Amino acid sequence: MKLSIGFVLAGLLAFVHAAPLTHSEIQQKASQGLRLLSLAEAEEPVWRTEDQRLQLIRAGTTFIDVTETYELEKEIAAKGDSFTSSSLMPSYPAPSRQAQVTPLLARLSTSKMTGYLSSLTAYNNRYYTSSTGSAASVYIQNTIRSIASAAGRSDITVSAFSHSWAQTSTIVKFASTSTGPITVLGGHMDSINSASGSPSSARAPGADDDGTGTVNLMNIIEVLATSGFKPSTPLEFHFYAAEEVGLLGSNAIAVNYKNAGKQIKAFMQLDMTGYFRPGSTEVIALQADYIDSGLNTFVRQLASSYSRLPVTMDVPCNYACSDHASWYRQGYPTTFPFEAVTGNDDPSIHTSGDTTSVSGFSWSHSLEFAKVGLGFAVELSA
């Protein structure tokens, strides 16, 4: 999901807190169906009803739902760890593993990605509380387990990260030959129809948002698994639940990693990679805010080495427009290459019309993002 930020709807009831919330207060409010939302950086979160949260989504207002992480984040902050800005970022040398990466690029397959996406879009929706949303998570997990098993890769593990809702997130780990900071590529596997009806039952194929990023990651995993690639430093792929309702899945995992003291070398988000407006220039658009500038420079170099597409800067996405924001606010270096400059991106998202038949959808375009993602994984972990 990437939308230009809207204004907070006037008249919504807000409960702003001058002092930290207590455990009992959070439990009480949550039991009443209220959600605690962070609407802006460095501002206290506010309580909203489920209906009010949906109104924010429909208005294009982005936010992070911190209902389930608020207390842990306060504990992290009390230890002296900042989770609102990035610091002590690693440096990223120019790509140097062309001899290793280039042969792998030819193994990426749009036909494989098409097949995976057909399975994902066959679910009525992938909403985080729906049975089909849960089933889609299981499909991803089982598919990747089958890929690893067929390749004889017991060193690749697939784990469901459970939440309080039906849908699980997925963490895929390639065992490394040495220790070090983790390289992570992520995308969200849920979908939403916020245009009409109830999101839990309305049709939401989510082909581009974020089916494309999801299948890019699945195909990258497949290529690395079947080629025998083994990273020197830890490499992970994440498929997040519940991004569309406030980055719930990625925020839970990022806070969990921060609390565990895990170091992240770099995080790349792939969220919408399959569309550019007919007649517009085909590009990779780099997110301009809530990212690490050095990592963006590295992605430019990756694209120059491994993709046919030029790179340009997007307009600022503003707060919490996709899962990279969850990692950035925990102090980790992030980057987010997007399918087009905002305004030339897919207008069908969050509707029943988000399918591959939309004029402007292009598998050859999406393939270029898979190439950059594969290069990112190998260059940073090999």
C-alpha cells in the first residue's frame, strides 16, 4: 500500500495522552474495540474505533497501529534506545558481485510469478481477519517449504509469526556461514477493499498491492534456493500480515527484533512493482523519506548493474505509507523502490479491480524489481 497521505478526518474522536498509558487502560480500551494509532512521528498515539480507522484508510491517511506494541516500545525507549530516527548506519560499498549475481538473474521467471499470483488472487481477499487471509498465509508458507524441500535445502527455514488475529506473517531464513547483521527483504501479503462493503468480506484480489512484491520475493527465494546460494551473513525474507490496517505485522516484528537486540544491515520493502501509467516513463522510483540515503544510493547502483530501468526519486511518501516505516522507526536502515513516481502508480488498488488486466500492468516491469531485490540479497549477504 502506498497512498499520498490525507488529512485526519475532522470530527473524529481523539484521546491524546500526556502520560504513558497503563496496561489496564490499554486492555480496557482494546476490549471495547478501540485501536491505538500513531498518526505522526514523535506524537502521542490516539484511540480510534474500528469504523474510524476504516475512515482514515478510505481518506488515504496513513498510520501505524501500535495497540499491541505500545507497552514494549515504551520499555525499549526506557532502556535508552531511540526508535524514531536512524543512527550509526552501515556504509554500503558499490556492487561487486556481478559474476555471481548476473547468472542468477536469468533464472528469475515471470511465468513462475504469474502462477504464484494467480493462486494469491484466487482468494476472495487476503484481509487480516478473514479465513481467506489466513489461508493465503498458509499457502505462502507451504509453497516456500516445498521449494526448499525440493531443492534439498534444510538450511532454509519457514516460520509463521503469529499475531492476535487470524492471519500470520511469514519469516524465511537462509542459514548463514558466519554471524553478522541481518539483511531483510520484505513485503506485505494482505489485501483490502476499502472502496465498498466490509473489508473482511469484500472482493480484494490485491494483484499489484501487494501481490507483485510478494511473488517477487517468492521467486527470489526460489532462485537462491535452487542455485545453492548460501549467505555468509544472515539473510531473511518477510511476508507481513495486516499492512493495510496500520502496518500491524511488520511493526510487531520490527519491535520484536529491536527488543531482542538484533542488528539489521539493511531492509528493502517491495510493495507494488507491477504498474506504470501508460504513456509515462518507466522507472524505479525510490522513496524519498523514512529511508537511509546511503542505502538508496546503493539501490541506484544495484539498478545500474542489474536492471534495464533508470532510477528516479519519488515525492515524499510521508508517515507510515508502507512496512519500511516500521523498521525505520526502530532505527534500522531502510529503502523502498516503488513501481512509479506517485501519480503514475496503480489507481486500482484497494478495490475489486486490482488485477493484472488493468491497463498499465506489466510483468516485464515487475521483473526488474525482482532483479534489484535479488542483487540486494546477494550483494549484502554473500
